[in-house]
Amino acid sequence: LLKDIKIYGGFNGTETQLIERDWMANPTILSGDIDNNSGDNFNNSYHVLIAANLTNKTILDGFTIRGGNANGGNTTITFGNPSQTFRRDIAGGVYNVKSSPKISNSMLRNNYGDFGGGLYNDLSSAEIDNSIFWQNSAAQGAGIFNNGSSIPVISNTTIYGNVASNSGGGIFNTASDPVVTNTIFWNNTKGGLNNTAGADFFNSSGTPVITYCLVQSGSSYLNGLGNLSNENPNFIDATNGDFKLSTTSSVINKGNNLAVISPKDMANQLRIKLGKVDMGAFEFQGTPYTNAIYVKVNATGNNDGSSWQHAYTDIQTAIDEQSSALDIWVAQGTYLPLMDHEGNTTPNDPRSKTFHLSRDMKIYGGFIGSETLLSQRNW
């Protein structure tokens, strides 16, 4: 892109108005897989999209951007008027130079760059909301790389499962001042680790402001205003790309309403549903658990932990779904471990099955299975 323009995806091809589109139902994909070989990205485009000299009048909304492979070393191209330089080892996904587009309702995934897998901002102040950065990889800045006095604004975005061999699995920042709010950092890695400083956000220089975000264990931003640390967001099915929030999510109602950019979320649902905004790209649309997560060995309901009637029948499931905002209440009965510490239900040695906890939580036993107050139990 070399001039300001508004580009919208998500149409099925029959609409007459912009509001009729549905980017969730009608994926609009910008792909770098130019040889149509999804199993190998070696010959993919260096960059899926490059932008030079754009203002915030440019909008990119409703796209999946994937398959860029910026592995071309420090060879360069020039583009734009005035001419800007782009390196072919930077930004497999979106590469902004002196450009500040608005990116909304979009997913940047499976892109590679030595620097900046999903998105690279150079002297650029992009505005990003209702978006997902997933499975991008880089040496530095697998999800996003900010450089050269960039001031991007990132709100209500989910940055998940991005892999940096060096630093900044989620975001790498140098000489820039990003403002990041209402955003989930989860399971991003640095050198294979997701529980160390720099796995979610690495700051080389600059003054980032990171508030009302879910950050990872070991993060340098544990004490940021309103930040949550290492509290499972409990996505519906992150492994298969469903980043909507489950009923037990720790990030429901934990954001900052003042940082909301769009009135609707990534699923085109009301952004502030329960009076206070959630973190991440999707707003929870149901009724969250407010008391506890319930476990009852002989429950016959929906097995979702929402009440005694619909209690989980297995303690480990409740442990895995727990967020630190909720206690676990366990009714009388005998419970057996059903898996080993790695989640295998049929381990080579059945005796390795064990109940396993990897974060702080409160688990209470001694309930009949009808109580409404913790004080009513009798162990």
C-alpha cells in the first residue's frame, strides 16, 4: 500500500452494505503461499503486505494474513514516494514503514521474519484492536516488533502461541513507546520458555505502557496497573484457533473501558457486555461463574462446573479450568486421578496418574452438594 485506503474483508459476495459482512463466517485470507504448497513455506512471499507513508486514514479490517516468510537476509527493496527501504528478513506478515494504519478484526498467523514475524512497525504508529496474533515466529518479536520511535496503540487483542528463538515471543520493542491495554499475552515463548521475562514482551529501549493486560509468569510487567499474571484465560479451544472466552475465564470484566476502541468485539458482538470490558479480542457474552467451580462425582448435568447440578465429575478438569478468581468446591465422594502430570489418560505406567497443580488456587472439600456458602460445608 502506498496511499491511504480502506480495505474490508468478510463479504460473501452478495452484500450491498458494509454492515452486512461477516468476517468470522467469510474468511478473507491474504496469503504468502504463492506456490500453493501449504506444507512448506520456503518459497513463500517475503512479506504478505508492505505499507509506506500511510496515515491513520488507512484501514485494514476483516482479514487473515498468513504464510509470509521473511528469510531473505538483509537484502532490500525500495517502495513508496518518498521511497522507503524494506529488508527481506523483516516481517513476514505486515511491514509498516512510516505508516500508521488501523488494523481491526484480523488474524495474523503462521508468518516468519528474522525480526517481526506477524507485524513490524518502523517509524509507524499502527492502531490495532479486535485482532489475534497466533503461531508467528521470529528470532525477535514473533508477534510484533516495534522499532524507530513507533507509538502503536494495541487494545483488546489476543497474542497467543508466538515463538521467538531469542526474545519477545509476543512483542519486541526498541526505541518505541507502545500503549498496550486490554490485551492477552498467553503461551508465547522465548527460547522455548513461556515463564520467563521477555517471553511475552521484551523491551530493549523505549517507554512502553502495558496496563489491564494478562501477562505471563515471569513477565517484566507483572506489576503494571490492572495487569493479571499467569491466570488462565480459559479459551474455548485455543489449539484449534477458538479464542473466545469460556465461563471460567480469568479475564472477564478485567479490562479498562476507557481503552476500548470499537463498540463491537471480533465476533461483532457488544464489546462491553457486563458493565466492564473483558481482555482479549472476544467479549464474553454469557453469564460468568461468580461463586465457585463445582465438582461432584455423581453429578448428571452438563459437566461444566457451573453449579452443583452441572458440576464436573472429575477434580482434575476443574483444576485445569480454574482461574484464580474462583475457588473449587468438591462434594463428598471418592475421586481418582485419571491422567498423569502431562495429561495422558493412558500412560505407559498407570501408576503415574496423579492430581497435579501448577499454579496457586483454593480447593475445598467437605460439601454435601447443595451448599451456597463455604461456611455450610462439613468435612
